[in-house]
Amino acid sequence: MVPIATVWSGIPARRYREIWRKPEPMSYKTDIEIAREANKKPIQTIGAKLGISADDLLPFGHDKAKVSQDFINSVQDRKDGKLILVTAINPTPAGEGKTTTTVGLGDGLNRIGKNACVCIREASLGPNFGMKGGAAGGGYAQIVPMEDMNLHFTGDFHAITSAHSLLAAMIDNHIYWGNELEIDTRRVVWRRVVDMNDRALRQITASLGGVTNGFPRETGFDITVASEVMAILCLAKDLEDLEKRLGDMIVAYRRDRSPVYCRDIKAEGAMTVLLKDAMQPNLVQTLENNPAFVHGGPFANIAHGCNSVIATNTALKVADYVVTEAGFGADLGAEKFMNIKCRKAGLAPDCVVLVATIRAMKMNGGIAKADLGAENVAAVKAGCANLGRHIGNLKSFGVPVVVAINHFVTDTDAEVQAVKDYVTEQGSEAILSRHWELGSEGSAELATRVAEIADAGQSQFSPIYPDSLPLFEKIERIAKSIYRADEVLADAKIRNQLKDWEAQGYGNLPICMAKTQYSFSTDPNLRGAPTGHSVPVREVRLSAGAGFVVVICGEIMTMPGLPRTPAAEAIHLNADGQIEGLF
């Protein structure tokens, strides 16, 4: 039997029995049970820790609230705190625990006497009901209320979906009532969105059914997190900036290939109204009652994968240390954090924490998931190549890197030491952290070292390509420097499209790569640190309002599908009206 006091780091509760393989019932606490036992404090008390008065909070119940724009404006002249980015190796079925480490590190910094705040993204309903599970951390390193965060929360995603849908409806309505802008209906590029994994909607024909329904045309759906509206909300500094960026979005082209903007449709004002409250950051708390901003939710494999600029900037003004995360592996989330978010917002991280697990090292070393429980130092060493690639990539941005080994109960001393020795050879250091099991007590050592590095002023941050580099060369820079690809494959149509955008004044925009999160390559099954591969570009999209060019590579989809057995099948209300199976 596993005692209640033992919490398995990084393993979703619903998988405990699979890993332990015990026939008898087990005594354990799941993440959701731990969250329900949390001794939450009123959100006004949490706000007071950051100097936010009750009058500057818009409460959503007793345990979450939005922070007013008036307060945000009032702190803009303050000096910024230290910015710490948490990223990870490429995700594997073994688990890495990036959000858990982010929360644990934030709690650890507060435990050692620092004024620290956590900044993460909101959860999408798509993966929650698909295969990933929740996005609020786990074990004793969680943000609460966990159920609310993983479901409707404060309605931000619904507002983004509605604003996006309003524009889509107004485009078709404009065409229906005479098409004064002379939109070429074959070149409407504004798709629709829904916050759910639904592969059947990837490509559709709209306006069927006769004259009264408009002009039939081909279109499709993306998941809400891939919407340019989501990207804009996460990059805009205030409502005025938000409205301008919305107006700058390109929604269609005329027959002469000239662009039609959202402002031509006259939708940006109403969209801003729908997004007015969603633009305000959400304040919640960790299990240890430390403040956390949870705002925005773009995926890192199809969007820029970072929480909102307004939340990060606000946190930097009210806390001495801000711990934020970037989605998926460092080749996606961290690269975009550095090259897009930091570039756009004028940010510079003081330290990067790279999360890895012994189990994931074994998988990268060729060990099957069923065999991860047995000690295998050789496999750990073989799998460290993936870790080393990420360390080198992060250092290329001029930022010091600390590796956090997210502890699992099956880790052995020899395996942990093998990772520590390897990381030392790479010119960095690795620290074992037990935040999942012990909360801040287990992350205090990591927090102490991270604070020392951040305070030392070692960071000399710089993006890996300048604004002036041509768009295709920016793509090549990422593919060759970060992915270690030999070449980028793109046909003449794509190359000419990039040149056209440069001629229109968009050549200075950064690149947002959309590719599989599971590998440095575009092949999700190619683990480790592959070289000699190619990066095929399938499509490019101009996000003129957000301010970047999306490059869709390989077989990545901007509308995911559900797995054979969706997580939704196990989610239900129990006899007490409580949610079961969400995480």
C-alpha cells in the first residue's frame, strides 16, 4: 500500500494504479482531493499581499478576482522585479511537470522570504476533455480553485470565442449585403473557432441552404487558443492597444490581392467591448496561499504559448520575483517567449529553469513506458542528449539556465546523479526538487539557487535573430539553430507569400512556428536530439494584429482531435455534487 503521505511526483492520479500495479485498493490522495482540502484565504487577503486593495479587485466568488485597469495603471512607474522563466524538455508520456514546478518554485521563493508571484496561462477545455488533463499543477504544488481554473474560470475563453465569432459573422454579413469592400470570397482567411477538440470542423463549407443563407464558401474551425484574438489579448498592453491590434487583423483579400482589415468591417469596437473584462488579469492563489496571476492561454505548439503581457508586467511591478512558464518544450514555448513575447513587451528573463524528469530521460534513451520503474542509468545517460540540446539553445539567448529535476518516487540516487553530472558537463547545474510531494519545503533549495542567480545579474538576454532579417531567413534561423535541421522545405507559393508580406511592410515581424511538441523535428516519434532532418512548411499565416507570422510545419493541426478514449468519458459529478475525473 502507498501511504496517504506519499504523493507521486508528476504522475496524474488516475494513472497511479497503472504504474504501481497493485491489485488491492490503494490509499492515496489525488490532486483534486488535495485541492479540495486547501485552506483557501479570501481573495482580498491574497491581493493585499501584493498591495492590491479590495476596491481594485472584481471578485468572482470568494477565491478569484480580476485586477482593475486603474490599479495596473497606477503601478507602471515602479521598478520591475526579477523575471524567472520555467520551461521544459520535450514532453513525453512519462511526464515532466512544468506547471507543477512553476507553482512549486513560486511557493519555494515565498518560503525563503522572497516576495514572489506566479504567472501562468488559463486551461483550454479542449485538452481537459481530450487527453492532457488539467493545467493547475499537481500534488502539493497547485493553484486553486483547481476545478474552476480547468473549466469556465472567469469566462475569458468564452469572451475570446465570442469576439472571434462576431467578426466571422460580420464578414459573411458584409458579403451578403452587397460586398461593398469587394472581398474575394475565395480568399476569406478569417476562420471560426471553438474551445474544444473537434476534428470534424477542420474544413467545412458554410452558408449552404439557399439564397437566404448567403454565399457558400469553404472555411473551417481552429481551437480558440489558436485564435489571433487570443494572441492579441495576450500581447496587448491595455484596451486601447487591444482595439488597435484587433483593427489591424487581416480577414480577407480582394481579387487584386489587397488586404481587407477587421477595421474595414468595423468590428473592432464591438469586439473590444466583448473583451473588456477578459483583458483584466485573474488573481488566484496557490495551496500555500501565495498569489498567482492566471491569464490568457495560447498553445505553444500552434501559437506563442505564453501568459498575457499585462499579467506579467503587473506581477513584475508588485512582486520582487515573478515565476512564469512557457508552453511545451523549450524549442517551442521558450523560443517564442524569447523571440516574440520578450521582443514585443520589452522583457528580459533573469534566469531560466529547465524542467526534466528521470523517467523522461529514460524514454528519450529508448526505454518503453512500462519499463520506466526499473533503475537504468545507461538509459538516463542516453536520454540526456535531449536535455543538453535545450540547455544549449537557452544559453544562446544569453540567459543562465538551472535544471530542475522534478522528483518521482521511482528515481534512484544513481540516476539522479547521472543527470546532475551531465548537466555540470554542459556548464549548468541541476537541482532535485520535491515540490509535488512536499510543497515549498521540497523546492526551497531550488528557489534559493534561482534567487541567487537572478540577483547576480548574469543575464545578457538577446533574441536569436534581428527584426531586419528576411522572414524566410528567420524561419531558417529557428529551424537550424533551435531544431538543428539541415534545411527548411517550402514551395515557391509559400516563399512568394513571405516576399509579398515583406513588400507590404510586415518583414520585421517575428516568427511563430507551429509544429509537433514531441520532437525537435516535425516527426513526433523522433525523440532525443535528432540532427540531419528537414522542416517542411505546409502553410504560412499573417497575424498582423498580433504582430507575427505563423509558420505551420509538418502535420500539426490548429484544430486538435480527441483521442480514442477521451478524458471526458471519466469526468462526472459524484453523489455529493463534486467533480470527479477532471485531473
